[in-house]
Amino acid sequence: MNVSRHNPTVQSGIALVGVLVIVGLLSMIIISLLFRMQAATTASATSLRSEQAWLITLSGLDRAIDVVSDSTRTSLGWIDNPTDFEHQLVYDDGSDKWYFSVFRRNELEVGEIAFGVVDEASKLPLNGTNVIQLMKLPNMTLPAAETLADFVDSDSITRDNGAEQDLYDLMPVAYSIPNRPVSFLDELLMAQGVSAGYLYGEDANRNHKLDANENDADTLFPPDNQDGILGDGLHRFFTLHSRDWNVNRNNQPRLDINSVPLDPAPAGLLDGTISFLEAKRMANEPITSISELVDASITVTEENQAQRELNSGIGLKDLGQLMDRYSTHALRIRPGRVNINTAPTSILAQVEGIDETLANAIVSARQGLNPEMSRSVAWLLEEELLDAEQFKQIEPRISARSFQFHVQVIGYALPSGKYCVVEAIVDLIGPEPRILYLRDLTKLGIPYHFTPQQETSMTNNG
């Protein structure tokens, strides 16, 4: 009779193996949990620092809005203002100091950085632009210009080199074109044959400097003409956001001088001016430009058939204040006006009624203006740059102030180098400033050269 016996040594070995397997599994689980916890901690820290960079950048945007909203500042207060806009410390968290800078490219012809914002009224209104003006852009071709014109005009007539809806219907993926003014610039990328180069020029990364790949013909993106100059696109010369607000310097609506009650006498109008305006209304001769009132007269026939001449009583020195208080219509918004105090010569020379000679004279004369005089377009007459008839022609196309601004801000941390870059369009029309457009440009990289110490710290964004 055989008796089965259990071997204690074998049983102990099997148990030991089982324990080791369980310990190994538990160790793997623990390691996995520790890895996940570390990854979560790292991700949380990275996310937190990205959020900090975003918030610091928004602090810079808020500063820019405060500055451009300050009616006591002249244009120099926002065009070139390192005191408020360059390397502004916001927060020190113990390991990093967080700063912002509000920056813009300097003059059209110079690839340098200035610390300030761009007023959109220093550009030409794109929605009122013709093909001839578009053709003055660097690298613009006639087919692209006419295609852009067809894309936004209200008719369905195809220009010789353009494209209307019938062509878009034949594309692999057909789509409807607006045939109306567009509301944001990138919408023009839907136009046939229009690339980002037409909109943003050769500066593909928007860093305001000529990089090697932007001066090598077509070797590397973007395409360029290899002329050693950073070619500009539509966004540097034209705007979709220029609107003038028909209010006085206190943001109160101007009075329509053709319909305002003349009894009692409105502020700033003498008895002689009231009589003159009454006579103009009786003769059904509306005022088409406030400048018409300067040294003006009208002959009236009285009840006894005697004729009498009435003078406006308005001299050239009165025109600025009068234009601030009164308008010739009741329209609240006056679209597409160019600011004569900030637009460069190349822009002013494209305004109808202004040639290159007059544009140069305007830019030269405005350098010596006192802030009070520059608040009104009347200074063109006061400085005798043109006559009354010329002024009357161009006055509906110009302004002496701006209500929309293009703002670029970088928020950054030193020494870690974390950063965020945004651009925005700010509109001051209305009771409170509004942000019409906000775009994150961080992925395009560092937008401009910092000091050597700063740039070394910021080349690794993590």
C-alpha cells in the first residue's frame, strides 16, 4: 500500500514564487501610480505657467486699453511710449519675474520695434479700396488684386483677371463668396489664388525682422523676392476697422448744424452766426462742410425788397472749436477716415484729393503742432497747407483722431523663458472699450529681439 506524502520544500517554493509575483505586480502598480502623479504634477505646473503667461499678456492688453482711452494723451502717448509699454514688471513669484511689453513695428520702411500700438486710422480703409491702390502693395499682382476686388464687391461681374461666384462653383469643394465687405482679414484667404503672403507679406512668423528663410527666394517657406527687404502685405497698409465717431472731445454727440434749433442760441454761436444760419435755411442751402462758415456771407431780401448782406461771423481761428461741437449731418458713425496726425506719407498720398507733395507737407507740418491744434483737421487750413475748396473736398475722408487700435502684447517670465503673444483690435466707440478681435500668436515664436540676457532666457519656451 502506497502512501502519498506532501513535500514541504516544494510547497514553500511555490508560495515564495507567488509572493514574489504579487510583490512585483504591486511594485509595478505603485511605480505606475507614482509616474502618473509626477506626470500630473508636471502637467499641472506647465499648465499653470502657461496660464500665468496668458494672464500677464492680458495685463499688457489692459494697460494698452487704458492708455489709448485716455483723452488727455496725444498720439505720441500710444505710438511710442516705452514708459508704459516696455518691459513692465507685473509679478514676482519667487522663481520668476513676469513682465509684459506692448510693441509694434516702427515705420513702414524700417524693420525696427517701437513700444506702442498702431491706430487703424493710420491705414487706408480696405473696404473702400480700388484695384489701383491694391497694386501699390509690394509683390501684389493684377490677378490677385482683381480677385480680391471681385471677392468683396456687390456685383457678379468678373473683372478681366478676377473671379466671381461661377468660378468658385467649379472648385472641388464649392463655396459661396461674400460679395460684400469682409469683417476680418483672414477671410480674404478664401479668395481664389490669394495666399497668406498677400495678407502678411514675407514676415511669415510676424517677428518684424528679415529672417534667412524670408530672403532666400523660394528655397524655404515663405516665398520671397530675395531683395534684402522685408516685404509687407495688406495688413500693414489697409484696415477693416477704421471708423470715426461723430462726437466731440467729451464723447458727446455733435449737433447737426443744419437741423439744430437756433432758439435759444446753441453754445458757441454768436447772434450774427444765428442770423446767417437762419438765412441759409430759408434759402434751402444746407451747410455741407463746417469750413464753409469761415468768412462766409449771404445776401437776403427784406420785406421792403431791400437787400442786405449777412456775415457768418466765423473766422479761421474759430473753426477748430466749431468742428468739435457741430457736424453737417446726424450720422453717428463715419466710416473709413484716415488720421492726418498719424498716417505716413505713403498712406496720405493715396487719399483722394491728397497728392505726394501735400502728403509730405502734412507730415512735415504736424511735427510742430501743439496738442490743442492737432485735435481738429482744421489745422490744415490754419497752417495754410491748402485752400478752402481743397479742404472741403478731402474733409469727408480724413480725421484728426483714432478710435480703433491694433495691439500686440508679449507676456514673459525671466529667467524661465515662458511667454505668450497675442494681438487684438480694440474699439473705443461706445460707453466702454470693446475688443473686436483677439488672436494667440505664441506658436509663431519670439516676436522681436530682446536684450542679449533676456533673449538667452527666452529661446527655450518648453
